[in-house]
Amino acid sequence: MFKPFFAPGAERRILSIYTATIPMNAGALVDLDTSNTVAVTGNVGFTAQTAGQLLLATAAVVPTVASVQLYSRFLGFAIPTVNATGPDVFARMLRLGNTYMTIPQGANCAVYLPTPGDLIATTEFVGYLAGDSAATGKIDTTNTANLGKAVEAYQGRFRLCQAGNFACGRYLGNTTANGAAVGIFQIL
């Protein structure tokens, strides 16, 4: 689940020229896969596009001596869920205004492009899933000591920033949206 809390002009910051060829949840932090330079075809309104695939974002480790420029910012958030087949027949029959869509792998994925200061509510953080109890960087939403702490991108999800890694946001609490417990994050 993904929901911008306060993002003026949000409709102007949705981009769908890149394809998603791996499974990902709505709200996953995504970046451009710079290792894949194969041309992507079939983009509506565009010709074949070089390096047009997305991957789950993970923060870079700050090197002792930076020989190349490193960026601390990911591309954006995946808006739809991506799976192997797209929506199943039940999802199509039960589609409601407050449900988010699902697309098949290989389709163009709508990506929300955040700007510094945006507040985002998402389930995509380490600590949300049942198996995250001992995960590195787990965000415990019941621990108020985590409020205001720096977060980084790790495999498409936010987690508490680890020593030596670039921060991309900060944790600003949690709430419930559409019945799901979501973390609130401010983009740096």
C-alpha cells in the first residue's frame, strides 16, 4: 500500500516509461536498473528505450574514498503491485475505488517521483512483515525512540539507516490507512 499524505501537484509527478520485470509491492522504493542496458520496446508514445527497467532500491555504502559520484536518492515509488500475471479474476470482479491495481511483469509501471519534504505513508518498511522481527534496521512502530530517525532504502523498503549508508528519508510515525498499518516517512 502506498499513499502520499501531502504532495501538492502529485498527479504531475507520476511517470510510466519504465518497465517492471520483477515482482514488487505497491509502494516499493524503486530505482533504474543501470546494469541492464537492453532496449525496452513497446512503451506507449516512445520508441525503444535503453535501460528502461526498474529494480528495488537499496542504499549505497559510502566509500572511504569516493572515486565516483554516488547518489542518495532513489527514483520513486511503484504505484501498482507487480506480479507474474497481473490481477486475477476475483480482483477484477471486486475492484473498488479504494483498491490499488496490479499489473503483470514486463508492463510499464507507474512510478511516483517524490520531492524533498514529501510525506509518504507505506507498508513497505522493514518491520511490517511478520518475518521482520529480527531483521537489520527493523522499524518498530511501537518504539517512540525511532521517531525522527534517518531511514535508507533496502530491497525496495525503508529501514533504519545503517552506519556508513546514505539516508534518503526519516521516520515520522505511523497510522492506519484502508485498514493497514502504515509507516509515515519524509523524503529528504
